[in-house]
Amino acid sequence: MAYFNSINKIAFEGRHSKNPLAFKYYDAEALVLGKKMKDHFRFALSYWHTLTGGGADMFGQATFERPWDELDGLALAKARASAAFELMEKLGIEYFCFHDLDIAPEGNSLKEKFENLDAIVAHIEALMKQTGIKLLWGTTNAFSHPRFVHGAATSCNADVFAFAAAQVKKAMDITLKLGGENYVFWGGREGYESLLNTDMALENDNYARFLQMAVDYKEKIGFTGQLLIEPKPKEPTKHQYDFDAATVLGFLRKYNLQDHFKLNIEANHATLAGHTFEHELQVSRINNALGSIDANQGDDHLGWDTDQFPTNIYNATYCMVEVLKNGGIAPGGLNFDSKLRRGSFELEDLFIGYISGMDTFAKGLLAAAALVEDGRVDTFIKNRYASYQSGIGKSILDGTVGFDELTAYAMDNDQIVNKSAKQEWLETVVNDVIYNV
């Protein structure tokens, strides 16, 4: 059954188009720095927000008009899958991402859960072969069910640890079967509400044990994709152990897991951590740990994860600068972990949300490429640190001096002359580039 008969395949009409169901900047086949625009992004659909989200919030019921929601059980799961692939085909999105609970009913037992997954995976596999759409990453939902009230890998209950391991094993099997290129760990409840009832040392050790088991299982089944960890500081727990990129990197190094995981960075999670999106991306990149991206945006006036479709061109530009400097994002991609606002409830709004996000990042890519080619920002940064290219600065980098030598040098060079950081001028350069692409 087709759900979007009234909407044609979305075409590129150019920046002056007023058609809400057309791309203004995203031209999938256009070359940018020698690579097709679509290959810079590897855009992915988020199965959960797009197919299972209903528009409910903590104060109100669902509002979204979704014809497939008239069904239930496996019939509903199959209908959602069919709708997802129809939507992706019409948008030209070549990848999708899922949690196990998104694609199949929970069931009344672990056995029934796995049987439901097997049934729907066969249906999704057929849709993938029919359309050529691929799986960017899979994961498990180990945070929604009441059994995970105290966490999953960090639960105080060993039975829950075992149940979570079974879920991850199954989700990794599915990801492998569907040719997924990554597997994500999002520790939704891997954290605490109060230290009065928490053994943080044990919980962190158990989390590391769990991740090592995943590494071992990955090798056992021959999964060659990336393992990714997605940082988030809070919500649903007060404090989550994967607080931000730097925290995750420190955790991985403590437990000698740094060679097995990269990071999946989400814009809205950076906001909740008190960082900018580009900060989290750059921390990941300079540590050779930028693996994939969840493309969305938060609201600076709200203290929770609003997961809006991205429309901030500056954020998209800075993001794509990091992606370009990273040499690309593959085998990761840009997954729209984004949901419509509760008042945008019509089926057409699904297309408009994705079009706005894809156009925003297309404009951001064009601006990022222009910034790289312009060269003024990179040249300024290089010149700002010129004192480390020769003389005492080079000796510092070479490790040939210590406090004694530096003190002797400073005694003869104590009249310090600094240069302006030119922040306002650099921001003007970015404005000029964005306005002119």
C-alpha cells in the first residue's frame, strides 16, 4: 500500500523556488570539492521519530495524522516499514537507522520479541533489495521498558544486565544481516539520579565490561562496521555517564577501549551539555573519533531534548567544516534524529521537515567548502600560532626544553607582545561567505 500518493519524488528546483516540496540547495548529484553532494552527507532517516512518533508530549496526547496507525501488532510494523521506504525513495534518502523497538512489537517475552523482530526484518530486507536503500546503523532500545528503570548495563540488577546483553546481541545480528555499516550505543539510562543509592565505580566498571563483550561479539560474528557511542549529559537520567565527547573519550581510554569505538555526535545533546555542536565535533575529530552525526537542533530557551529539524545554517556550516577536515564522514552519515513539532501533524509535514534539514545542510556544505577554498580563517589560525614554528616555540613542540631552559629564555624575553585574536573579523568572514554561496 502507498501512503504518499499525492506527493511526487522531491526534485531540486534551485534557491529561488517557492515550492515547499522541492529542494532549494540540495542537489544530490552536484559536485562539491570533487564529491557528489549526497556522498558528503550520507543522509539517513530516523525510524523512531519519523514512523513511530505520534506528536505526544508530557502535557498532551498524540496529534500526528498517520494512516498506518490504524493497524496494530506486526501488521502495523510492516505498514510503517513500507511507509518509511516510500518516504525515503521520494526524498532521495539512501540510508535509515533504527532501534529494535521501532521496527517490531515488544511482545510478552524475550522469545516473542525476537520472533517479532525476525518477522519484520524479513520484510525490511525485501524492501531494501527492492529500493537499494541501505542501513546506516542499528541499535537497541534499553531504556523505555520498566525493566530498565535503574539502567541497563549499569543496572544494580544483574538480571537486567543479562537481558540488555541479549537485546544488543540480537540487534547486532540484525545490523549484520541487513548490511549495516555501524552499530550505536546510546546509554539512555546509563547514569544515576542520586549518589546516595549509587555505586558509581561498579556501574562504570560494568558498563566497560558490557562494551568489551560487544567488541568480542562483533569479532565473533565478523561484523566489520564501526561501533559508536552517542554522548548525552542528562535526560532521562539526571546525570549520564556518556556526558559529552571528552568524557566518553576519557572513559574509553581508562578501560582500553579507545581503538574499538568512535562517537556519534548529536547537535541537541551538545546543547544540553553546555557546548556548541562544532565543539563536540571538533573534540571528536582531533581525537580521531568522529564516527557519525545525528543532525538536529535544540532550543536554547528550553532545557530538554527538543530534537528539531535543523534549520540553523551557521551550525550546519561549522558542522560541515569539521566533516571536510575529517576527510568525510563515511562509514558514518548524517542521521536526521529529528521530529516534527506537535502542531505540524499532516503527512506533508514529514516531507517538509526533511527537505528543510537537507537544504540546511546543503547550504552549510556549500558555505563550508567556500570557507575552505577562501582560506582566510585557516591562514589566520596558522599565523596566530606562528611562534611555535621556529625558535623557542619549535623547541617546546620538539620536547627539547624544560622549565630550566624556558626560565632562562623568559628572563631575556620578558616583554611580551600579543596580537589580536580578531574574533569579530573572522565572524564577518563567515557571514560574507554564507551570504555569497
